[in-house]
Amino acid sequence: MKKRMNQIVCMVMMTISMLTYANRTYSLDIHKEGTILTFNNVKKGHQLVIKDTNLLILYKEAIQKNGSYSRGFDLTALPDGDYYFELDKDLEIVVIPFTVTSSKVTFNKDKETVIYKPTVRLDENHLFISRLSLDAQPLSIKIYYRASYNEGEDLVFSEAFENTKIVERVYELSKQKKGKYTIVFTSQDREFTEHIKF
């Protein structure tokens, strides 16, 4: 079992590393007329948003096709303050912060971050969960169980992690509790939800 878990974790980490390398390529062209943001290797369904520091969504777009994405934005019209682009992808969220001051836009690449989403996999009655956080952000995991649509969800397990870069867990689901499970992850003021049927 331990050997199997190590193999799975290695595969997940390699996939994340390869996807991060392949998908983090983007360019910013700043002109007087506006800012052109270009991402390579996007997929249909990825979400691009612009948020302010209060998490208010100022712009939201679903990527319509695989390949390259390019769009011009007039960010100088925004009030002075801090903002950020977010590209929500399959396994990660790329966060690109920028500041608007007196109609001047400044991007700070040093503050760019990538938030890796937790991954979930079910193998028979074993639930494999992993999460990578290079800056060791806290993580909370809650697992809920619902036997049927007519019943509510019951919290069956919860666990929290602090100062941990790599979280690897295997949970054994009871063979007597077949139904729907909801796994809720909370980290960095974000919530990620996965639904599985066992």
C-alpha cells in the first residue's frame, strides 16, 4: 500500500511540474492603448478573472478554445489600487498581481503565485488525496457522506494541516457506507470541492 501511494504521489507531482512548466508561459505587452495578456496552452473551460483586493470580480471569461489566448485590457480606467488576474486551470490557479496608480499599471512578477489545487482519486474503497503548496499554506480537509438524495450530509472526517508543503493522505471508506461523498478543501481563503460516488 505504501509503495502504491508513493508511486501515485510521484506521478501527481511529475504531472503538476510538467503542467506548470508548460502552462505558466504567458506574456504581457503594455502599451498606451492598453495591456495585452497572452496565455499559451489554455484549455476550453479554463476561467480568467480580474479581482480587486476585496475579492470582487470585475471581469470574468470562460476560455472558448484550446491553444493560445490573447486579449487586450484597458486597466488604466480602474481606480487606484491593487488587483490581480487569475487563470483557473485544471490543477492550478495562476495569480498575476498588478497595481494601478494615477492611470499607470505596474505588474510585479515577484509576487506572482501559483495555487495548486488538491487532487482526489478513488481506488476501490481507498480515497487518495494530495496537495502541493510550495509556501506551506494551511489546508483543511472535510469529508461528508450522504447515503441517498433524501438524506442530508454527515461530516465523517476532518483534518487540518499547518506548515506542510506536501500533503499525502489515504482514507479508507467503509464498505458499509456506500453513497455520495463530498470532499471540501479550504486553503488561502479558497474552497475546493470534489464529489465522488462509492
